[in-house]
Amino acid sequence: MRPRSLSPAAALLCAAAILYAAPAGAQPPPAPSPAVPPAYAEPPAVMLLYAAPAGAQPRPVLPPAVPPAHAEPPAAGLLATPREPAGSFFTRGDAWFAAASAAGIAAAAFGDRWAYRASQRNDGPGLQRAAHLAEHLGSPVYVGPALLAGWAAGRFTGASGLSQGAARVGVAVLGAGALAAGLKLAAGRTRPFETPDDPDDFHPFSGKSSFPSGHATIAFAAAAAVDGETRGRWVPWLAYPAATAVAWSRVHDHEHWASDVVAGAALGFWAGRKLDAAAREHRGLFRGARFLVRRSRRGYRLGIETRF
């Protein structure tokens, strides 16, 4: 039988079949599946930035910084508003109170003559008795023993809060009274019964003692300190009207001008609150505090002794 010759195209097909023929029993290679990146995979550029050498420990992932809840908001302007340092005795509110007090004293000074003449017209027996009783509430002769009684009651009954509170109120009253005495000496204003038609008669360091009213200062200092020491809502409704009655009595008795009692009320209120608050911040100073009563040629002297 004569062999048949293959055409060139058929010969190429046979050679391709022999070259790519797989051995017997071999499994066909699996078709590659399309690459699907995992859901958490980062883009290639980000992965290149965070690539670490082989064997390196991964860095811990830190949570984003969250400002605390009590953090203050940033200042609206370029510079923050300055604040008073914590624990400062004098604050910006004291400056505003001093300005308001000065305005009130100046306004009351315009009515000094009118208040004096009104007290002369309204001078019945009933008002005289009321003024006499109200005057006692601002007199150190009566306020001092009352505080001493409160301190003694706390000591004997074991109520340390009562005794320490009475001592703090006493410090506030004494401090306010000392400030009033210094202003009296520096101002040297004559009293209404001395110069009825001249409320502007001032002689500094002359011994005249009309400005400010010491009774009004003590009364409002005691009222402010007692209000700071107690929690009852009824206390200010009783303490401040009583102090106001003291101020009225001094004008009614022609012992002070109206501007004198306004100045005393402002000074007593401010000193009573500030000194009592300062005393409450240093409670340890009053644990061993005690009142001292000494007899002198003119009467009795009342004081407070404590250890620093």
C-alpha cells in the first residue's frame, strides 16, 4: 500500500496536537477564578504605604482622640477671655458690686435732707419704740452675746456645726465692724443732730463718725453671714428685713444720714458674705475657736480666739 503524503497544514496540526497532549490520567488544570478583593482590603496604594518587612509585629491601632466631656469650647476670638483665678478673694463681681454701691450711695446723698425732714415729721411714740427695738439688732452689745450664746449651745450640746458656724459669723461681723470703723475715721462726717442742714460736712480724721453707719454694717454683715451658714429659704426673708429695720431706725433717730446707712448696708453685706465664705473654706481654723469676754473700765470686750 502506497503511503499518502500529508499536506503542510495537516502536518502542523498533528505536531501541535503531539506537543500539547497531556499524559494519561492527568487532570485538566482548573480554570482560574476571577480575583475578588476581600471586603476589608485597602486599595493597593494604601497597602504599599503601610507595608512592613517580613516578621515585623503589627502596630496597635489607637482609637481616635475624643475630647473629654468637660473640655471648654475654644475661644471665639483670638485670645481667650481671662478668668479670675480659683480661690481669689476679690473677683470681677466685687468690682461691679462696688460700682453699684457707689451709685446707690450717691443717689441716697441727694435725699439726705428729705429723709431727715421726713423723720422729723413722722416721730410718734409708736415709731420711737419700734426704732428703739430695731436699733438693738445692729448693736454689738446685743449681737455679740447672741453669737456667744449660739457658740456655747453648740459646745455644750455637742453640735459642732452650730458652734463653728457661730464663730464664723462672729468673724464676719467683727471684720465688717473693723472696716466700718476705719472708714468712719477717714471720712469724719458729722451726724444729722450736729449739723441738721449740712449733710456735706466732712472733717477727715476729726473724730466725727457718721459715715458709714456702724449699726447698719453689723446688721447686714450678720444677716449675710447667717444666710450663708443656713439652708432654710425663710432665713433671708427674716434676716434682711430685720437689718433694713436697723438702718431705718438710725435715720429715724437722727443718728445717721440716709447715705450713711446705704453705705453701711452695702459694706456689711459684702464683708459678711466674703468673710463668711473665706472662713468656711478654712473650717479647720474654727474647730478650736472660742469666744473671749473681758471686762474693761468702760464695759465688756468680746473677741474670738483661734489657733493657726
